[in-house]
Amino acid sequence: MKRITTIILAFICCVGLHAQKVFQLASPDGKIAVTIHPEANGLTYDVAYLQQAIMTGSKAGLNVNGKTLPVRIAGQKKKTGHFSLKPVVAFKFSQIEKDYNELTLNMKDGYSVVWRAYNEGIAYRYETRLKGQMQVDYETVDLNIPDHYLLHIQEDDILTSAFERPYVHVKSGEWTKEKAVACLPVLYQADNCYVLFSEADHADYPRIFMRHAANGMKADYAKYRIKERKQGDRYTAPVEEGNYIALTNGTRKLPWRYMVIGDDAALVTNTMVANLSSPCEIEDTSWIRPGKVSWDWWNGKAVWGPDVDFECGINTDTYKYYIDFAAKNGLESIILDEGWNVDVDHPFDVIPAVDIHELIRYGKSKGVGLILWVTWYAVHTHPEIFKTYSEWGAQGMKIDFMERTDQGISNFYENTVKEAAKYHLLVDFHGAYTPAGLEYRYPNLMAYEGVLGMEQGGRCKPENTIYLPFIRNAVGPMDYTPGAMLSTQPEHYGTGSPNAMSVGTRAFQLALFVTSETGTQMLADTPTQYYKNPDCTEFIREVPVIWDETRVLAAKVGEYIVMAKRHGDQWFLAGETNNTPRELTVCLDFLNGPRTMTAFEDGPNAKYQAMDYRRSVKQVDPNTKLTIKMARNGGFAAVVK
């Protein structure tokens, strides 16, 4: 291990006629340092945290128009900066303030490499100044990761992915699968910290996958699609691909490659994507209304009981029932998922059983918007869809089944949210890759799926879900779709619609509404189940989707987390654990006086009957030390007023 004993914000030129320049950059608090070594065909760099090397010899480079851009430094520029943002949709904080130090290395061959160091991590990007269009053959992103570091990665075996597989946990030196790729973000555990690697400010470019390399990981990309053909009713397949990854403007900024560096809590509260993303491009954002959504798909549109005198299904009566439920509980929207179209290729042809115009009118009369499901291919082939759905009065669109990462689909994401914004439509991407900052440029983009969420049934277990605050939600909003009222321990799982259930306790399900970050928080279960569980429904109804402040009270990656989030003058607490029961004590010293806490905890038999929970009301204050007991696959949820 290389030791860095002095961390300074300086640029060092080694003495000697043939000496190579070495550049250093440190975070404002001095805890993170990067040392950059120019080489003939790229840059290598070392990263240190608390004066201990955590990565050495990682590489960055760029191949353009059939050649590797040489490293011939023409000059350097350094500056200190301050980032300030009041997000339109505040997933973690309503105000973000961050200092950073920046180093720009200007090259003689028409490009620069910009490095930034924040107190929570480092980032770099290429900026090119080439004439006309450029063909990006390959961008080198090599992470030199020591063999004993533990990786937490979401694997796939192809470069077209729905990003819905469980995490695998393997030492770097033992991850030697030649055909496997790791989706971003990638988390690994160094000797004295965690490192979360991902990308930000992504546009007009393919997304990165990481493959096994001799010294850790190296980037891989889907090739540029020159021609493609339709495959099935919602996919396309390449017919001809280029031997390059992007065809783009020669003068542009490539995506940031960044690392969050710190402890367990730092992963959860980081704002690196926001720090690095381009500013909002929507002038008037007053119409953008994030919120909770009643969802029809997971529960099979099954409603029943003495107040249901119609046959449930994909029909007007059922959706009016959903609208009534949403209105009674202050939900902003309902989703009409797949099935309301005659077929997916005809997004304007509605089945006879659904009166879409009456539903939109009825929803508006109740203050409830309608979000319409549609495939990405239908959007791609019907550019008038935004204008038409807007004229209908829809609130937004759930766009599904992209499941690709090439440059062409990246442009589809951007063009879609840009066009949707013109017509004041919200967008929720499913069958999607993970966020990389587009939601800050176009905050009508509420969420991405890109997660092994509850719609995956028995595959979705707390032992995997517990990683989400540290990995998936650490890079942006996700649709996990929580809210199951039929809860079970994993050994008892065995059903689906119309009696869909989830793995984990009832208290775990309630906690997800606090820990999961999204602009469209779906209530996955049927209104009937929520009516049968009024105390849980009341709690869900109260939980907001935007936050002024986020704190981590206790956390260990892959094992447990306890969070506190503030909205206005109310605090919401949540705890989750994996398949090991926990007893944790946390301090409530962030409160500003005496408060009343309504809490939901795992009952004494939750380890067997996962629906066993206890609701309690107690007084708390800044001196309170709160003991939280969670059963295996359990949780804790509370509102403090």
C-alpha cells in the first residue's frame, strides 16, 4: 500500500530534465486526495482517504476517430468553487451547499480533463474541442482495485439489461467471470472506507458497464446502433453496429466519472449526482408535482368488499374506485398500467371497457391525476403522443421496457423528458437503467426503476433490499413500489395476484416509504387491503416524498440502517434489517423540543408471522435514547410530530 503522508491542494513538478509532471488535488477538508500521473496515452491516478491509499494505478483515456488522444499538457488551471442548489424535487435535502476544489488539465490536442474533489468524493470528465462530429471509439475507465476489497455489484451477462438482478458480494480478486458485467453503480469496501463508483451528467453517450480486469475492473459499452429492427411488441434488436460507442458533437463534455468515498452513512446522504449535474432546463417548474401514486398492476386490479358492486379488472368502474381511494387518502395520482390499450403498438386506441376521457375528468374533479403506461417503442414511433396525452388531460406517463444502454437509447431518455416537459407531463421510466443526473436537468423525470423491487415477488428479499440506500438510491430516485399488506418470511412465500404478498415484515414495508427515494412513491397493494389496515394506511398517507433533511442514525452496509428524515417540522424515522434480528439504540438529539412519536414495530412473533406488528404512541425529546428492536427481515417506522 502506498502511503500519502501529506495532503495539500498543490501541483507538483518533479525536478529533472526528463521528469514527468505529477498533479495533486485534495478535498476542501483534506480527507480525500487524488494524485494524477500523465502518461503517453492517458492518465493514471491514485486515490487516498485519511492519508491511506485506497486505489493506485487506475486509468483514464479516450480513443477518438481511430486514434488514442495523446497526453501533451499545454497548461493547467486550478480553482475553488461552491455549489448551491435548491432542487425542484428534493430527494434528500431541500438545499444543497457543497465546496470543491478543481483542476483542469488542458491538452494540446483539443481536449481537457477536469478533476474535482468534494468532501464526499472525487470526479473527473473529458471535455473535447474537436471540429465537427467525432466518433468515440472507446473511453478507458479502469479501476485498479486490490484483490482483497469486497465488491457489491449487480451482475448481468449482456449489455442490454433491466438492472433488476440481486447484488452479489465477492472479493475483487475472485470476481473473474469473463462474460459477466457489473451494472452501475458499483460499491466496494476498501481498508478504511467505502467507494461507490458511478457516472453523472450523462447525455448523448452510452452507459458504462464494468468487466473483470487483471487489476480490478475495466469499462465496457454497448456499440453504436447504425440499424435496428423491431423484436416482439416492445423491443428492438441491432441489425448493424459500428465499431465505436458514440457518434457525437466534437465539442462537448463527456459524462463525469465519480466516486463517493467515506463511511456507511456518507453513501446514503451523498449528493454527488446533484453536485455534478447540469442545471435545470425547465423555466417554469410550478406544475411539477411529485407525490404518492395508487398502482394497479402488482395487485392484479383486485378490489372487493361490501362497497364493490362491480366486476373488477381493467375497466372504468375499477379505476374510478382507485381514484376514490386516492382522493380519500391524499394521493396525487393513480397509474393505469399495461392493458388499457387495445395493444401496445397503438397508444391512442383504448379498450371498450375503459373510458379514458371520463376517468381523466373524474380524476380531476377529485384532485387526482392519471399516469398512463406505455412502451418506449410506442413513444419512439408516435412523436405526437405527448401532445395527445396532454390534450386528453393526463398527468404523466410511465414509459417501460427500454432495457438498453447504447447511445441511441440514452438520447431517447433525454428527448422524451424534454418533449414531455413542453406539455407539462411527468415521466416515470421503467425497464430502465439507473439515474445519472437527467432528473436534475428535467425534474419532470420523477423516477427510474432499475432496481430489484417488490414487483419481482419472492426474488425481492430484505437481504438484498437493505443494500439499496447504500447503492441504488445513493445515485438517484427509484421505483421500488412498496406497500404490501400481506407480509411473509421468505420460507412461507408462495403466491401472487390477486393475493400478492411481499417478503419481510409489515414494519419493514412501512419503513420503505421513508427510506426509498422517489418522486412517484407507489402504493403497490389494492385499495381493499389499505381499507382493511387503516392504521398502516394512515402512516403511509402522512409520509411525504420530498425532504428537507436526511440523517443516518445507525448503519452498516448490507446489514441494517436507521434513518431520520425531516419534512417541514415533522420527522419520520425508519429502520430496516436483513435476515438477522437487531436491537439498536439511537439518539434523538436532532429534535428541537418535546414531541409525540407514533411508531410501528415488529411484534413478538414477527420472525414467524411477518404481519405481526405493534403500534405505540409515546413522548420523546432531544434527550431520548430510542431502542429499536427489529425481527429478522424486519423494520421500524415512526412519525414524530
